[in-house]
Amino acid sequence: MTGIVIRAEAYRESDKLLRIFTPERGLIRAVMKGVKKKTAKLRFFAQPFAFCDFELLESAGRYTVKTCAAVEDFFALSLDPDRYAAGCLCLEAVESAAGAIDSGGLFLLTVKCLKSLLLTPAEPRLIAAKFIQKLLSLAGFYKSPGKPNAAEGTAAALIYDISIRYADELSEVSAAPETAARALTALTGQFERAFETKLKSTGFWHNLT
């Protein structure tokens, strides 16, 4: 089963409990045994951003990871604090929105978002903002705004600008980091109200400044 690890938590003495997002079954929980040991072969995959083919064992509705193999490497995001923060925010948003959006489409959107963060020069806050905007739209909480009266260079104008672009066109958008941050804050606030959640990853950028 192909999936992306959204979250990994310590479980028992040497195991981890993973939240894996899959295109077929949405979010599932699976135990990965022994991976807290330094010698564990699968230790590298028991963390967020692991994009793998998982072989799972099922017993009484509970899953255990037997083995896995990498599909693609997104761990390089951790080398850039801003891109890592944006990636964490997107994974957290997936966990909150997964029950309201078709899993197959959301999975492809998530992979595309992580690839954009890893491979394009676009401002990571804009990539995250576009992703949040798309999730809101797919879940029926967002309609593309009309062109605002706000002056160019404002957060409102930027939100409109990214709403009319495809994700792979965000490299063409020029925005000051502060404006991108305000636009992302506005969209994450709307997401939190819509899904009645709190996106803790937004605090990463506060810790970076």
C-alpha cells in the first residue's frame, strides 16, 4: 500500500505509531515495531515525509508495518527551515481535511505540493497558502474571490493572485515575505475555522524569526 507518513509518535518501548495517508483508504494507523532502536533497518522511514510502499499486516482492524520501500525522497525538505515548516503545515492540514476530501485526489495534490516545495524556487509560504486554499475549495469551504479593491502588494491582492494560478505557476509570483506570511495566516485561519482545528505547525515560522 502506497502512502505518506503524516505523523509518527513514540509507542511502547521501541515502537512507533504512524499515521499514514493513502490514496485508497485515507488515513490509517500502523505500528512500526522496533524502529526506535539504532540498528533498526526501517528506522529512517518511521518519520513524517516518508513516501513508501508499505507492506502491512492486519489483525482485528489494526495494522503493523511488515516492511516498506521508498517511492520518493522528501526528507531533503528538512535542510531548509522554511520549506520544512511549509511541508509540516501541509501534512498537518491533510490530517485535518482527509475525512472531507476524496483520498485519491488529495493524495495526488499532497505529492505535488511536496514536490513543489522540494524542486521549485517558489516562496514556500505561497506553496503552503495555495495548498490550504485548494483544500478549502475541495471541501466546499472556499470560493475563488473576485479581484479585490485592495492595493497591489497587500495580502488580499496576493490571495487573489494565487487563487487564479496553478501551483506550478507560483514561481512567477513576486511577494514580500511579510505579505506572503499575512496571506498564509489569513488562509490558515479560515481553514482552522472551517475544520474546527488548530494548525500547530504555523508556530514553526514564529520560532524561526
